[in-house]
Amino acid sequence: MIEIKNLVVEIEGNRILNGLDLTVRDGEVAAIMGPNGSGKSTLSYVIAGKEEYEVLEGEILLDGENILELEPYERAARGVFLAFQYPLEIPGVATMSFLKAILNAQLKARGEAELTTPDFMRRVKAAAERLQINQDMLKRALNVGFSGGEKKRMEILQMALLQPSFCILDETDSGLDIDALRIVAEGVNALRDGKRSFLVITHYQRLLNHIVPDTVHVMSKGRIVRTGDRELALELEASGYADYVTEAA
Ligand code: ADP
Ligand code: MG
Ligand code: MG
């Protein structure tokens, strides 16, 4: 379970998160919707531990432990995973080497033995097949020359391999056509197991037809301004964010 309490965050003197409260229970799929610039990506970065954000107040408790004190790799070791809105291209790094490194680091953190190369290959191939990622893509440098949709699927492949306990998806649906969206959603749904928690950030209700959330939060100006169930997403789709942009001003 993750509990975020009164989170206040600035970057370069600008206040981006403004007393944000949010709880995601074990097994819960929580969606965050909200207009551009409301701080959704900032929230995901602060949870994952990206530097350069100044946390002025508040705490982020993962199963009771304040993870704000931890390095990003320590948070990852505890099961926090962020699928980026804009996955980076990393020219010098072979995709397979990268996947092997992150998986072995995760296994080590859990006190489990590293996989043998054949076991690793089998696992990657099975996950890649499910996400319709072809073998040629796996032979390239990480994300280099991948289409937008391929990059997003590569994020979900990492998630499938790592089996994190708290998965954050930051606009994984943006730039995906309807087929790619379905593939990604199936990949995510396959990981739902009643224990693992998800924070699904999206602008559009469309994704939530495929990944059906338990809870929907509306974020505006750096805080959660409304919480509801699935119906709230449908309501937003009809009415837009106009009410919320002014509400929290
Ligand atoms: P969202 O994901 O909801 O669109 P972001 O978290 O990306 O919102 O951004 C929230 C606000 O913070 C925006 O006004 C954005 O311009 C600002 N912001 C984000 N990153 C930085 C940065 N590195 N430096 C300055 N301002 C930033
Ligand atoms: Mg945005
Ligand atoms: Mg964003």
C-alpha cells in the first residue's frame, strides 16, 4: 500500500505539487486524470525518486516506510516501477543487456538467484511475444529507432519482467493506436493479481475501458481535487476538465 500525505514539491522555485494526498491500497488500480500541466508526471517522478525535485513537505509511505529518504534504485528494489511518459533512447546500451541487468538487480534485491542465460532468454521471449514485440527490436539499442508505440510496449515488457509491486504508468496510452493500446492493456491486466497496485495516469477515459480502474482521481494544480469510481472518468470524458482547472486555483 502506498500513502502519500501532504506532498509539497517545487522545481526551480515553482511549486508543482501543492499538498497532495493519495492512497493506493494493495491490489487497487487507481487512475489519475487531469489537465496538462497539473503535475501528474511530477508526481510519478517524485515517487520513483528522480532527482532535481525539491520535496518541501509531506511523506510517501510504502507499506509504512517513508521512501523519500531512499535512492531510486532502493525504491525499485522495494517494488516501485515507473513506465515513463517519454521513454529515453539509449544508443550505447543493447536492449537485452539492459533487460538482463535490471532483472538481475531486482532478483538480487529480493534475495533470489540470478537467472541463467537460457532462462532469461525464455522469459524475455515469452513476455515479448505477449506484447507483440518482435525479436529484431530486442536486438537493437534500447528504444533507438523504436516507434512511439514500440517504446511504450518496451516499458510494459520491463514491467512484466520485473513484476513490481507498485506500478506507475504515466500516459502509457498516449501515441498508441487502438491495437497497440489493447496489447498494452492486456499486458497490464495480466499483471493484476489482487495484490499488486497500479497508478494509471492518463488524459483519456479510452485507456480505462481496457484497464478498468477501481478508483479515479482528478488532479488539478498539484493536488487531488476529486475522487470517485469509474463513472467519474466517463463524466470527465463528457464534460472535460474545465471545472477543475479553475476549482483549485
Ligand atoms: P502533467 O504531467 O500533469 O502534464 P507535469 O508534471 O509534467 O504535468 O508538469 C507540471 C508543471 O510543472 C508544468 O507547469 C510544467 O511546466 C512544470 N515543470 C515540470 N517539470 C519542470 C522542470 N523540470 N522545470 C520547470 N518546470 C517544470
Ligand atoms: Mg503532460
Ligand atoms: Mg505528464
